[in-house]
Amino acid sequence: MDENKYDDLIGKIYDAAVMPELWPVFLEQLSDAFRSKGTVLYLVDFASRSATCRSDEISFIQSVRTDPETVLSYDRYYSKVNVWLENSRDLPEGKLITTDRLFPVRELIKTEWYNDWLKPQDYFHAMIGHLLKQDTLAVRLSIFRAKRQPFSTDETILLARLVPHLRRSCMIHKKFSEFQRVLATNTDLLNRLPVGLVLFDKCGQAVFVNHMAETLSRSSDGFCLNAAGRCLTGNANQTRALRRLIGNASELGQGNAMSLHRYASNRPRPLSAIAVPLQSRPLPFAGSEPSVALFICDPEIPFDLDGNLLSQCYGLSPVEAKLATALLRGQTPSDYAKTRGISNNTVKTQLKQVLAKTGTHRQSELIQLLMTGFGMLASPGEAALTKD
């Protein structure tokens, strides 16, 4: 292999680490370089003699030039009769070996492994290496060839040069995937907030918008974001004031708040906007990082709370939990009685039970308890989101 092809192959290895869709591309190119009839990057559990050749969670678990059904048959059964597998159990991480050193060829042709799995695919020789090992698990690379194509010493040396890069690529991908899972978890948590949240960079451009903020922005009623990710309000003066609020939080570290008046609907109460500075140290070439969190609250949107949480925490009955969540949404006891078609006395009795079980004495204390204890788990009422 000339240096240009070698360098290109190295580049593909590291490209695949951060772009999972390129693993098959790399394996195809590796197969071309080593005249492989089939190349598999798979997970082995030596304790159970089981294998995983396809995975939705680990994207570098891939196979090329192999029939999908044949790969599945290996996962389901033939890994158990693979005579090469047990003999390579103690192969160190990063070490390569050709299969003629694992099991005598004269014995191989008598095995179920060869006659039922290798031979139908015209496989006879293989070069095997463990890229990663942990306890009884190993990420394993196997490159298969036909009987007339044994591996030369030079080819073994060349692949050995590639193995350290492959190992690093798998480790980079593993760390990258872990980071993405954490990021997805954090994003999911922020999207569950019952208030709007927009993260702005130091230039005043939005780098993250949660679901509630997207809903408020689409309504264009007191707050929205333009195509460049910069905030807009109902009039120019208010827009300048909000951008100044965000700028002061970013540049001076000053948190502050303001009201955002509505002009596009008949909702009387304004939005509240609270800018909170974030401690971040932008790095060169690292892209935009959030420096300000802007929380946007709409008092016209009531909160919905899962009554099961109240039942589990305070022992409220389903009826009592419904009353508590209605009060959290802003209903008065008399309004709730009318909505439910029950008497005011019945509601008063239920409220007394709710107060007793939650250890509160007044309705205001109950609302404060629900907001402080469950406010972050509440969701906006659907009806309020569509109300004009």
C-alpha cells in the first residue's frame, strides 16, 4: 500500500469515530486494501460464547461483504461452534493473529464451523485482533479470505500498524457517544421545563431553545426569535431593552428581569423575562457557547400536574389529587365545583382532606408546596397554549 492510500485509510478511521455512518465506508476500503471477502467488526462475550455483529447502540459494530442472514446466523448459533473463538480468548488487546496459528488447518475442515458457516461463503483464512477488551468482552476485528489467499507477513505487519488507530477511533467514538447521551438527557430535561428557556451566546444569538420557548416564539405574542436567532418583542423599544438585558448578563454578569407586553392577543398579563448569566469560558474554534439563560414565563398558561405523583407522595385519593391540580392551575374551589358538577360543601370537605394530608393549613400554602415540590415536573396546559 502506498503512503497516500495508507494516509487516506487512517483518515477514514478517525472520520468514522465522529461520523458513525462512515464505519461501513472505512470497512469497505479496508477490505479492498486486504483483498477481503468479508470484514466484520463485532462484539464478543467469551463467557457465553455469544457475539453481536449488528447494533443500533454501538455504531462501529458493522460487517461488510457478508450476507445479512449469515451474520445473523453467527449471532444466533455459529459463535458457539467457532473453533477459533476459544483459542483466541487470551489474545491481548491490540494483538493480531492469523487463524492458522489458532487451530490446525487439517482439523478445521472437519468442523461444523468450517463446513456450515465458513465454506458456504468461501472463507478459509482470517486475521483476527481485539481492538478493545474489558473482562470477558472484546471488540473484535475479523478479516476473511479464501483458501487460496493466505495472509503474508507483510500484510500482517501493515494491519498491525493500523490497529492502534482503530483502537483509538473506537475509544473516541465510545466517549463521543457517551457525551451525546448525556447531552440528549440534559436536552430532554430542559425540554420538560414548564417555562420557556433560551440560551444565548455572547453575541446575543440563541444556541438552544426548549420546547416551551419554541411555543411562545411561534405565537409571536410578546416574544419571538428571528431567523438569525436574535430576540424580538412586540415593539422596537421593548426589543432593545430585552437585548440590553441579555447583553448586560453576558458582559457584566448582571442578572435582571423585565415584563414583555403583548400586542398580538387579548391576554392581559405580560410575559416575564429573567436573564441569568452563565459562567462559561469560550475556547477558540469550539463554536458558540451559551453565556446567558433567558427564562420566559407566561402567567396565562396554567400548569398541569400528574395526579399520580401527589397520590404517591401524600396519599391523596384520585379525587383529592384532581382538586389539588385544579387549584394549581388557578381554579377557585367554587369554579372547580361548577366544572365537576358537585356542591361547594363537597369541595370544601375534599380541600380539608388535601390540606391535612399535605400538612398545609391554607390554600395559599398548598399552592406554594405544589409549586416548590412539583413545579419543575409540571407541564403547560394544552388549552392555554392555543387560547387567544
